[in-house]
Amino acid sequence: MLLLLTSLGLAQGFRGLALYTPYPSQSVRLGETVNLPITLKGYNLPPQTVQVRVAELAQGWKASLLGGGRVVSAVYVLPDGEQSLSLRLEPPPNVRPGTYRFRLLAEGSGVRAELPLTLTLGQVLPKRLSLETELPVLKGTPTAGFRYRVTLKNESDQDLLANLEADAPENFRVSFSTAFGGQEVNSLPLKAGESKDLEVQVTPPRQVEAKVYAVTLRALAGETKAELVVNLDITGQVELSLTTPEGRLSGRAYAGRENPIKLVVKNTGSAPAENLELSASEPSGWEVKFEPDKLEKLAPGAESEVTAKIKPSPRAVAGDYMLTLRASAGSAQASADYRVTVQTSTLWGLIGVALIAVAVGAVGFAVSRFGRR
């Protein structure tokens, strides 16, 4: 009513003081010390000192007017200016539930303003927490980031310490952190009526089956708790691996010959791999063929054996060479670097030895026959 009259009077050239607080009548906990924000404003007044005091105080209560962190009894108000104060009301030790009334008075040069206040003790809100999110269902592959923006609110008039926990499927990891990339937390203090934003990250295992999973988020403060269920709609993902049956990625080969190598292709993902193709990057002049060169379908967790037929160039000299073997199905791909040690044919080695022997024999024969002449 005071604010309404003040606004109407101001519109008609009101001259005087206004004294107000946002909530002049409220319920508080039994035994709680109350701090009320007070605003004193002058309208169409010259600069002056205004005396402020508690004109009516409930029996046994203590009252203090604070300005700038100190006890004050007067404030200086500039023309159309305002000052902010804090009224501290402290109940007696044996205070009982009930309604208690107070009155604040401000007096200046020929002007005054009053502010009646009412506190009701013992009628307080029970402890209550809430958890909310705008996007309770997220969809993605097992390697996608499932991040939920969650709001935790203290809906009571008491300060609370909320502990955070989650119920998730086996091998799922859940972490709570303050919003906007903040620090990871497992508890959070909340003032009465305060809300805080959290980021909840859920990390499923890589080999999880493609389906919808539910995770229950929970905030607890004593016997008070709030729960929120979020869902992960995990879609299938193909993951490939390529190696040899023994796991050894090296072998020998002869130049100009076709050398077979056994390979194992495995789908370690959660979705079937379709139209899987095999290819290779080989040195110049080499040939690599696969048998088979394509697999129509490879189920999750399944593996298949293929043969890579590697034929080094006939002109390849003895030594080590690297080639890359690949398996791909859509965007999924696996590769293996295979080292090939090229050897020359033993036939050509024997021919070389024979030629050397013939040459040595011919020289010996010539020496024995013509050496004395």
C-alpha cells in the first residue's frame, strides 16, 4: 500500500519520504536472526539528514540498523536520492512460535515515513530440492559426449548442502560439474531459494549394446531428496580391427612371387559392418590381392579370416619394405602397417655359385695347361 500511494503521489508532485522493504511480512524459522534490506528515498526534498529508528519492537527482541556494515541512527539523503540500510532483528533465546510486529520510523525536516513489519515464527517451508533439465533424452554413438544441463534448486527457506549421486547401468560413468566447464563436484551448498546449473556427463562403455539406457540423477540433503531420470539413446557403431592370427605384422616374401599372408578382420563395435572392403598401399611395382576382397556383412563381435596375396616387384632388391593394409566399411576403418622382408630366389643364388665355380675351374685349367710355356 505504501509503495502504491508513493507512486501515485509522485505522479502528482509528491513531496516527502518513502521507507520500504521488498517483503514486509514473512515467515521465518524459529530462533532465526533476520536481516531485512531497507530503502529510504526522498522525493522533491532538499538535501538533509534523516533520523531512522525502530519505533516499535517486539518484547525481548534486539534490533540494529546497519549502513555500510556499521550501526547507524541517521542517513543523509540528497535531492531525489536514496539510501540502503539493513535491519537486523534478533529473537530472544526462548522465543515461541507466533506473529511478532515491528515498526520502523524515518523523520526529516517536516517529513516522516513509517514501515510496519511482521514476522511469523514457526511457519516455514519444509526442506525441498528439485532437479530439472530441458533435454532429458540424448541420442548418439557410444563414443559421443552425453552431457545434460541440469538445474538444482533449493525450494525451501533453509540453506542446504546437497550431495549428488547417480544410479547408472554397469560400467557407465557419471560425473557432476558446475556449469560452463567448471570443476567436478559431488556436493553443492545451496542458500534458501537458490538455484544452480550443473553439467552432468554420462560416459558409456565402448562395447555397449545399441539401445536406450536410463540413468537416475539424485540430490540429497538429509532425508530430503530430488530425482531426475535422463535417457541415453545409444545408436550402433562399427569399429574394425585388422591383424594377423598370431598378431605378428611382419613376414618374408620372394621378389616376383605371390606370397600369401593370413589376416583377421574383426568388428569390435555395436553395429554390423556392411559392404566391408579390403585394400592396400604398396611400394611401386608391387601387387596385393585379397581373397575375398569384400565381406557383405560382419556382425558385432564377429571376425573373418582373409588372405592377402603379396607379390613384390621382380626387380625388388633384398631388404625390408612397408605396406599398409586396410579394412573399411562406410566411415569405419582399420589399418595395419605390415613389414615385408624381401629375399632373392635361391635358384639365382645357385646359378651364381655355379658360374663362379665354372670361372674358377676355367682359370685353373688354363694355368695348368699353359703355365709352363
